[in-house]
Amino acid sequence: MTVRNRILILLSAVVALAAVAVASILHASARADRRDQAQPGGPRVTSGTVSLTAPGSMVFRNLAWGPHRDELTAVPAADPSGPRTASGVKCLRFHAASGTGVCLQAVHGAVSDTYRALILDAHLKEKDRYDVPGIPSRARVSPTGHFAAWTAFVGGDSYAGTNFSTRAAIVDVRTGKLTPSLEEFRIVKDGHDYHAADVNFWGVTFAKDDRTFYATLATKGRTYLVRGDVRRRTVTTLHTNVECPSLSPDGTRIAFKKRVPGLPKDAPWRLYILDLRTMHETALAESRSVDDQAVWRDSRTLVYALAGDYGADLYEVPADGTGPARRVGRAAVSPAYVG
């Protein structure tokens, strides 16, 4: 092959790559424009007042394309697919209880994004804010509204190689005292103090006593349900193969996602319930892989997100293992039952 032919091939490749890049940019721009326009057949969303103490309400992140995408919106809990009231407050992850909300946000910069956690009052006004060290993943508020927790994916841990690790933080919203990572707590595993460089926590869920919480601990390739004590700053392992726990309203059961052998690597989880007294597990009727921290709508029903046309849809399933799952809301994620 002559030098002239090689140059022509190189120039053709450069032109082709440039065309692909331009097409990608135009496609992304067009998609962004569509995101700001309400789509035919989508849920009806209008601006209004959203309260975290309105009786019988569900508040969640709206994913429907249009001017209110990513805003916290409210619907009657009894009619989750009904018209939505948008607040103007945007969140990536959200939860609320007893008039307190936690909103995990992205702050878009010229080079890269940063993230923060906002503590909100019942009218969605900011009370406090905290830096979040990575991409937000989970958020929870205690039943009393006195504590909030969040989990973020982070990079840079030497043991993690090219993979992400996690940071789980807890804040007392009354005093502003922040525990930036549960890795500061004493770990009791199998009755003994435990230390390891690869410890990770995620998926905090709170009991009503303003002291007890549950979370996932990962180490040496295994995951554990841990019970934590905010005052003593300890966590104790209880059960294996538990991720993203969610404590029932009566404090007796944990909903969680479990890795089931034989399932695909990219969809390895099934929803289960763990009885905290007997440690008996019950598989739920949802047959799809759920990568979410489920929310208890009440003592009998779980609500969670699965992939949908606009990003995610909300589904519910009975917590006793009977009855099929059903979709209850389109284009929605991070639900909280308030009021």
C-alpha cells in the first residue's frame, strides 16, 4: 500500500469518526429537547404546593419527560397513577418521614458533577446541606424524622481496583451531627470485633427508637445484614446475603434483595422478606430482578422501582409471598408515603 493510499484511508477514518461524533451530539441534543417536552400519553403534571405532611400523599421523583422532569411530585397514595403536583425541587434520590425529607442532588460543573444532600422541612425548604462524596444511590429518613441517611458510589479505594465502593452516612437532623461513613463504627461479626480494609456499607433503614438501624455490610465478597446502634456506634452482623434492607412499620421484618445462584450476572436479585425473630426467609412473587431499596406502603405491601420507558416505573407486591406484582405508577422513582 502506497503512502498516498494510507493517508487517504486515515483521512476517511477521521471524517467517519467526526460524522459519528456530530450525529451523537445532535441525537443527544434532540433527546434533551424531548426531555423538556411533555410526551403524549404520559402522566399529567402541573406546578403546585407539595407538603411532606399532607395526609394520604405519596411524594416521589417524577421521571416523565417535560418541564417537571426530576422534580419531587405528589399524588394521592390511593391513586398513584393520577395527576401529579410538581414542587420545583429536583432530586436524584429522595425519602421522607414525619415532615423531614432528604434530597440527594447533582451540582453540574464545567468539568464534572458534584453531589450534595439537602435536609428539607415539611414545605421542602432547605434546612441543611452536606457534601456527598460520589453518585447518590440510596436515601432514608427515620420514622421520627430525626435522622437521615444516604449512600453514594465512590471511587479511589485501593482495594476496589477499577470497581466502585460505597459510603453510607447518617446525620442527626436536630443537631446537624454527621457521621460521614459507617466505617467509623465498631463492627462485631460472629461475636468478635472485625477489621478489614474492604468493608463497605449501604442501604440504611431506621427503627422507631431513634437508636437502632439496619444496613448492608459487604466484605470479602459476601454481604451481611447488620443491626446498628447510633449511640454506641456499633454494628453487629445478623444474617448473610442481604442487600438494601427496608424495615417494616412494626419493626419485625426486613424486606431485601437477595442474590440468587443461577441468575444472570446483570440481574442477580430477587425480593425477599426476613423475619427478624426467626430469621426465616420468604420469597416474594416478583419474578424480575429488583435493584432497589423497597419501601413499605403499609404492613402488607412493598413498593419498588423497575426499569420503564422513562427510566423507571413503580410496582407493588404483597409482603407475604402471595399475589402477583402490579405496576402502580409510570415514570417514577424514590417514593415516600407521607402524612
